[in-house]
Amino acid sequence: MEPLARPDGRVPAGGSLDDLASAAVGSLNAGVRARDLDDADGAVAGLQRAHDVAVLLAARAPDRADALRVQADALYRLADVQLERGLADQARAGLDAAEGLYSRLGPDPGRIADVRARRGLAHADLGHGLSALVDVQSAVLHHVQALDGDDREHSPVGLATALAAAAAVQARHGSSQLALTAAQQAAALLTRLRSDRADRAARAQRADRVDRTDRTDRGTPADRAERADLVRALEVEIRMLRALDRTTQVDAPAQALAALVGADAVRALLDEPAPTPRLGLTYAVMHELVAPQTRAEVHGMLADPLDGVSIPGFLVEPHRLLDIAREGAATALALASYDPRLALAAGRDAACLYACAEELGLIEHPWPQVRMELARWLWLLSELGWLAATTGDVVLARDLAEHAQHPLVRAESGRHLPASIARSLADSGSRLRQLRRAVG
């Protein structure tokens, strides 16, 4: 397909840079409009064309920010259609590229968070549990940071979307309790946002100043997106309440969901068998499957969520993240010999805590301490990877090995190390490379 220089497709690729930029934006808008009208094929055509024209523009003018942004926006929006069509691998690759493009445009925590939330869903579809959990965790982290910045109007919506994604991913690959908490927080936040928008529209209507973009009854794209997130969160909440045998609490979310999707859909959901509860580090602590000292150390994870965020890393005070990560890792390794399934679940949470600590910049200095923490993290990942492989979970083993590549590169670069840390890193690195070869 020949890239065109205007939305009407009449100007050839040799047109001016501004013509190409206009064509890219026009095609992007056409793709977005098609998506809003549930025309998936039209959306794909418009978004792909926008991406192709923007690539051509970037080749001729590498410093143009609009060329990078249109590429990234197109890839991000294409991923939504690809996930609906079961093309999770294509969505993940596109979102990887989109994150790189957005990063080149400068700091934008909210946009990076949106990409990672969507990529977490792609990883979940591909069975990459740890990568999915880390991505949605990162999405929540970025939005919480954005709430402290200038982007206050966008951040609550983005945070709610990230929490809804976190709930869905936790329900499939993480902890049922954490999935429930994230779902409840997402549902509460989205309900408030939708109510606030309806109130603003009503006030504007009474004052005869109707803002068409703020009318929820018109079904704007923003409202439809929030509605979809709310449906996702309520469905997870209902499933996890049933999984955790808290059926007396199902009525309220079921009524809220029925108002959105109808009573028949809710009855069908409730007729499904109750899901089996998924384990995690919190399960091991609550059921006293760990030593009293470890239970005391990790008990902070069971406290009220910090700042309304419920996924691993924010159930504890930020300054205690590394302490809890260490204890969680020790718990996982201690459980490995007699309960591999619970060991993998607890270790998964500990690995998320390490990733969260790095996201917050806690594994940064002083340099010898950085290498020590990375060595602990890598040892955990290598042990978990081999445990997953020996229990037959090749997909999880591969995911753990891939996830270890970033901390491994960090750990193996830099200055001379004390002998004990160097040996630990060398051993973990060797075992991780063997694991990657073993699981492909």
C-alpha cells in the first residue's frame, strides 16, 4: 500500500513533510473513529496506514516528534484490536515498540503506564504470568506517580484502568486476594468517576451549557472505555469473592454489573463453577505456612493498602519493599521442597516486589549494595525457574528466565565485586543461561 500524504489519499509519498504529517494524523483519526463505531477492520486499516506514513515521515525527518507520536499511538491502539482478535503476540510486540517510541518523546508516566497495562493483558493471554504481573504493577506505579504531578485530570482514569487490568491479571496469574482488592478499588474509582461526569453533565444541562464531550448518555469513547473497565473489574470481583468463599458479599457487585450488562449475563456468570482460589505470599502468611519470624516480617503485606493501591509492592511501606522481598524470597525457597506450587506463588510475589523496588529507584545505590540486591533477585529467579521446569510448567520457567535478563545485565556490568557476590552472580547467571537453553 502506497503511503499517502493527506487523509483523502490523493497526494503521493513525495509530498512535503507537512503533507505527510497531515496524512498520518488523518489516518490515525480515521482509525480511531472506526474503532469507536466498532468497525475493527476499518480501525486496523486506518491505524496501520497512520503507522506506515509516520514511519516514512520519520525516515525523512528523524527529529520530528509528531512522527514518533503517531507511530506509538497507532501501535498502542492496534494492540487493542489485536487482543480482541486473539493476536496477543502481535499486540505484545507492538506495545514493546510503542513503549520505546513514547520513551524517546520524553517523560510521560501516564502514557507509559497505559502501554504497560495493555501489555500486561497481552502477556497474560500468552501465559507469561510474571511478566504480566510486573507490567500491571508498573502501570499502577506510574499512574500513582502521575497523580502527584501535573496530569491530575487524566491520572485517576488511567489508575482505574491500570487497577482493572491488574485485577484481571492477578485473577489469572497471581493471587485471588490481590485480584479481589484491585478489582474492588478499580470498581469504586470508576463508579465515582462516572458519577462525577454525570453530575457535571446534569449541572451543565441545567445551566443550558451542555458539554457534548461530557454527556455520559451520549456514549462517548471515553465513557465506553470506562464502562468496559468497570465491567471487567466487577466480573473479577464477583469471581474472586466466590473463589474465596465470600458469597454473601456478591449481591452488590452483581447488581452493579447487571445495570451494565443485563441480568441474564450476570446469572450466567453466577451459574459458572466457583473458581479455585489462587495462592500467593499472603496466603502462606495468613494460613501460617511459614515460620513465626517470617510471618511477623511479612505481616505488613496484610495491612490496609497504601494510597489505595493493592498489588504487590504497595501492600507495604515503600521503604520496606526490599525487606519484604527478601523475606518473601526466603519463604518461597523454604516452601520449595514440600509445596512447589505454593513456593512458586510466593516466589512470584517476591519477584514482583523486587521489580517494584527497582521501579521506585530503591535498587540504585550505593553500588555494592545494588549488586547484592540484584544477586538475591537473580538467585530467586533462577531457583524459581528451575522449580517451574521440574514441575512441568515450561511456560512459567521460560517467563522467569526472560524476566531475569534485565537484572542480569545490570548485575554483570560495572566494577569489581567482592568474591561472595561475584560467585553468587556467576552461579545464578550460569543457571539462568542453562535454563533458557533447556526451555527454549
